[in-house]
Amino acid sequence: MAIDLARHGLKFSGKILYNLTAPQLYEEALKRGEAQLASHGPLVVSTGKYTGRSPNDKFIVEDAESKPNVWWGKVNKGISPEKFDALHARVLEHLGKRNDLFVLDCFGGTDPEFRLPVRVIGEQAWHNLFARNMFVRIEDEDTLKNFAPAFTIIHAPNFEAQPERDGTHSEAFILLNLGKKIALIGGTKYAGEIKKTVFSVLNYLLPTRGVLPMHCSSNIGPNGDTALFFGLSGTGKTTLSADPKRRLIGDDEHGWSDTGVFNFEGGCYAKVINLSPDAEPEIYATTQRFGTVLENVVYDPVTRVVNLNSAALAENTRASYPIDFIPNFEPSGRGGHPKTVVMLTCDAFGVLPPISKLSPEQAQYHFISGYTAKVAGTERGVKEPTATFSTCFGAPFMPRHPAVYAKLLADKLKKHNATCWLLNTGWSGGPYGVGQRMSIKHTRALLNAALEGRLENVEYAHRPLMNLYFPTKAPDVPAEVLDPRNTWTDKAAYDAKATHLAKLFKDNFKQFEDQASEAVKQAGPKG
């Protein structure tokens, strides 16, 4: 099928490798020395210097489209149209000298009404395979023939920017031009930048159409009930949403429209460091099969057996694979309106209840806050956790003001009578270094009770300082576990730690108060 790259400003006379299959991309990646073939069939690649996203290298072009609509600041940094155009021209010149280029046409989104037609143009085979795994693949020839990209990603990992010339922070760059509907990615081989660029674009476009874009996982129960799981890294989002009794819609990015939930992706991008075949057998199995791309995973050069326990190349080792590699996936990539919305947090301060029921206003407050806590380290003597706030549980990918997404969430919770919960997978009986991590058995019991509606008609208690309501009894969970203060031997120490955490919440929320209603501002901690 003939593809004209001139429409993208590319003067290219080489070979266009268009929508190749996985086996074809394997062949291209191997013969070019981009990757190695591991035992059982996965493709193993190294991303070099950049083994994770580079948020400081991401910019949005400041133009008539973006200026009034983007929430500018620390997360969404601007770059001038002139700087973008100059770098764009040099990237096109770089790609124009290649002998061949890889082009993939695909969709961001499984809902035909809201999906974004995306074209990915790049210089490496394995990145093309990554994009093929992660986005919604087009198998129908007629759809391909009539494909018209609404957004184009130009990917040049081997081209490095010159910061003093290009206005970037380093040789790496991720530039979104919302007006011209183009993204430039270069100077980094970390493939996650491709995935998150499409997510960022959808997060910008969909709110104007009444769709809430969400950084969450989603699944469907045996009775057709849809659930959402928001959460930052380390809170248990992947583990708790992976349930053999429930069908997986998606593990990371979704939209909530007037007709229900839909996955933005056609694949999964799972962390695989220390992955256990016993604890996560379905994800582990994907690392042992053809079609999976393993990033920065160590392998034996002779036997080609991968070592998922090694962080020699990176802690952030990843597997990219089509979602149908998971046995209990939902083929449509869609579900109904959620009945249960779970916000996951790992509170290393030991202050939050294991589960709290949130009002719509509290849901907005905690959604905007996006709180979790990370331990400072595992060395002896390190006891003080660090609070992390990432608005909407995905700040780096949210171009608009958090209040835009929070209002959409509140409207949908009310309209569809969904129940929202704050589920704490962190510490109990004291902070990290003193207390104990929440029992996964208790966490699963509380989650199941919430999903099954068994916490609807029980008595609730209230902790005024954190302003949270929690059940006084729950199936298969000891009553003394449910009240965080009662799990501490030193009640005064609990109150002091709770006062400290409440202040962190309030200080963080000050940046959002100008666009938050009084009811939402009052829904947070009272300390």
C-alpha cells in the first residue's frame, strides 16, 4: 500500500515499511542489530541512557491552540513555535536520509466514536513493534486504505537535540504541537515516551467531548459490573485489578464517556522487575513468548534465558505485549458505566484507614491530590516516608487544569450512582519502620466487599482530622484493623503524624484552590 510522506513534510526516497506484522518487525530488528531474540521468543532491547520517561524534556508548543487551554507550570512547560519548527525541520532532514522508515497507522482508543487515528513514523523496527503492541491495531484493509491520521508522531531516537540551540533541557526531547497535531520524540530510546504521548493528546482532546480520560486500570465482574482502579506506581493497581474472576479491560489508560468505559490501548506495558510466576502468572507468561518486547531485561547471552530479577540495566524493566496475551481480557476493550471507583494509595505514614468511603466532593479532592507515599529507602535507620502528590494520579500526562478532570469525574460519579473508595495498601500500626504493611489478605477482602456491595449498609466511623469515613466492620477483616488510630500503641504519636500528613495535603492543595468549589476545598483534611 502506497503511503505519501510528503504530507508530513518528509522528502524521502527510500523504502517505506508500512504496517508490518510482528514476525516482519522481528526480522528487521534482528538483522539491524537493534534487538536480541531470547529463549521462548520475546525480543530483548536496551534503551541505553534513558531507562524511563524524561519529564524534564517534555514541552508543549505555546500557540493559539494551547495557550488558553493548557495548565502551564512545572508539569506543562512551554516552547515557542519557532523553536519547534526549527527542530522539526532538522528531524525531518535526519529521517529523510534514512534508507527506510517504519510507518504504523493505528488508533488510540477502542471506542469507534472517540478513537484517535494516529500515525507513527520512525527509524527503528523495535519501536514500531512496541507501538503496534500498545495501540489498537488495524487488521481491516479497507480501514487502512481510508485511514487519515488525526495526529502524527515523528520518532527519531537516534537524533539528538542541541539544548543551547533548540531550547531543550538535554539531547532528549518530547514536543507536543497541539495546533499542528504533531509530536516530535528524539534523543531517547525509551519506548514509553511514544505510549504516553498519545495518552497526553487524548487527555487534552477528550474533555471537550464530555469524556473523562483516566490513568487507571479497569475490569468487569461476572455480573457485568465495571470497576476502575486509580493509583500511582507501587500502590497495587496492577496486582489488585488482575483478578481471574474479572475480565481485564485494560491496565493503564481509559476513557469514561456517556456510554461507558473504553481502553485507550491495545496492549499492556508491565513492570517486570522481580516478577513472580507464582504471584503474577499471567503477566509472567507474557515474558516467555513471541511478540513481547522486553526493555532492559538481562539475559544469558548463551542460553538466552532472561533474568527478571536483575536490575543491572535498570530497575524499570518492562514488557510490552498485546492485551490478548492475558487470558481473561475483554475483547471489546470496553465496559459499562463503573459501579465502583477505587483510588489506591500506599500511605507509609500509617495514618489513613485501610478503606474509606468518599463522597463526590471527597472523590474530587483526593483525585486532584493523587496522594501516595514512598519510603525513603530500605537502608537501616531510614524511617521517614516521603509524601508524593500527582494530580489525577497522572500529573505528567494531564495538559488541562486538574479541576477540568475532577469535575468530569464528580459529574459521572453522580450521574451513574458510582461509589468511590480510597483504599490504602500502605502501613498500619505505625509509619514505615515502626508499623507493618497492610495484609494483602485484608486488602483483597476489603476490595471484594466494596466491589460486591457488602459495605453499603454497615456503620461508618469518622476521623475528623483526615476527614475520612471508614466502616466499623467488614467481612473477613478484624474490626481493630479498620480504625488506623486504634492500631497504634502510642495514640499521641498517631495524632502527631496525622496532623503532619493533613498539613501536607492542605499545602499541596493550595495550588488548586482557585478553581475548586468551596465544597471540594472543605472535603479534605481538617488539621
